[in-house]
Amino acid sequence: MPEYKNLPDMTGWASLRALVEKGGMLEAARVLNVGQPAVTKRLRALEKCYGMPLLERVSGRLRLTEAGEKVYLLAVQTLDRHLALRNEIINLAQGKSSLHLEVTFGIGEHLLSDLLIRFKEQQPDYKIESRLAYNRQIQTDLVMRRADMALVESAPDHPDILVQKWLEDELWMVCGPEHPLAGTDLLAVEELTKQAYVLRESRSSIRESLDEALARIKVEQLNIAFEVGSSEAIIDILERNQHVSFLPRFAVYERVTAGELFHIKITGFRILRTLWIARNRSALDHPVAEAFIEMIRKLNQP
């Protein structure tokens, strides 16, 4: 069939994607574990296949041409679909005895290890491969079938994703036990902007929940001293009694109970939220996922 002649090689697509996403020829070669000449050869073959230049050099840097943009998007979609198909075939070969689980960073830091250990004790024949990611990346991975299931801190908004309630949570304002606010009965909302904060980074689910809640009460700007990509690192900073933060109750409850942190209550303001189980609607028949969900639901029962 003539339309199937001169098809592009997937290694060419992979080289183009690596070049764009890693920022250069040398970086692309390193991530693909090949020499730089091999990347150049693959890209030239890809351009020959499409009959047009896919890259151009501007101010000393390679960038995509208009045709290159279209080929790059196709490459990303095809490679992602290929990876998802590969995972499905592996699951078929293994009788669906493994689960690709993705979780947000907050859940990964504070809840995941205990869940994995408990599940292994109850289901020794099942295997879970876990990965931490931001909420938006997790949504993409679920839609593209790169993940079988996810535990997230805000519900994905996509018609292909089924979400189920898992846990009720709350963001607590906390400080060290010797911070000036420690022992405060109720903090007025007007005092929020007067504090020095150490917060999670803006792409995190924790920060998104906080920013949305503050916008609802018309608090536009906090005094942010640090943005840190780890809740544990934030807790370490709070113990020096110079800053305050907003962190999930599940991350700080034990430390507050032990007196290592203080929970600052705010007049008329709470940040209540739900943790969610998320799966692709077309991949609900998964015995490992069902067993894992059954276990975590039982953990929530009194």
C-alpha cells in the first residue's frame, strides 16, 4: 500500500521530542543514551520522510519550524500512546498483577509509604509501581493510560476520568511552638497578610487549594518568604519559629498533637478539601486497583 511507504521511524520522533523537551542536541543524546551524531542522523531521516525542514537555527539555537511543531505534537501523542499500550500488554502478560499508581506530592510524602507497606502485607502477589507528580500531569497520564490509578488532592476535571471520594482533609495554618502566634485562640482574617510565610510551590495541589480559598475571602497577597517543594522541609523551617504556613492536616496532625507545631485557627475561615481516587473510565476492570481501593477504604472506617 503506497500510503505506508516511507513511514517515520519512532526513534526519529523520540529524538525530536527529546531535543525540544531537553533543550539541546547534547541533552537529547544524553537522555536517549546515544551519541550526538546518532540524534542528528535520526532527525535528518525524519525531515527526509516529511519532505520539509522540522528545525531551524535562530540566534544560535535550534527551534521548531511550523511543520516541526505539527510533527512534534504527533510524536508526543504517538509515543505516549505507545507507552500506554506497552503497559497494557505487560499487564495482560502478567494477568494484571501490577498497578501503575500516581500520587500528588503531599500524599506521596506523608501517606504513600504506609499504604504500600500495608498493601504488600495483605496482597503479596500484587505489585504497585508508584510515581509522584503534579495534579495536572497526573490527569494527563490517566487520560493517556500511562497510569492505572491515582490518589490526588483535587478532583481531575476530564470526562474520561472517574473520581471517587477517599478522605476528607483540611489545610491548617501552623507555626512553631515558640512563634509569637503560638497559643493564639483565634486569628483575625485581617492578620493573615501581616505574617511571614513559607509555602509549597505554586504548581502544587496544596498551594492551588490555598490560593483558591484566599481568593474567595479577597486576600490577594501574602508575604511569602520561601517557596519549598517539600512539606517536610517546610516543617523543619517552621520549627525555627520565624514563619507560618498552610499544610494538610494529614501532614501535621501528629506534630500538632505532640506539641511540635501549633495549629492557628482563623476566625470564620477554614480550608476544607477532599482527597480523591481517580481512574480512567475505560480501564476500571483492574483487580489490583480494586484490591487497593478496598484496602484504603477500610483504613478510613472507625
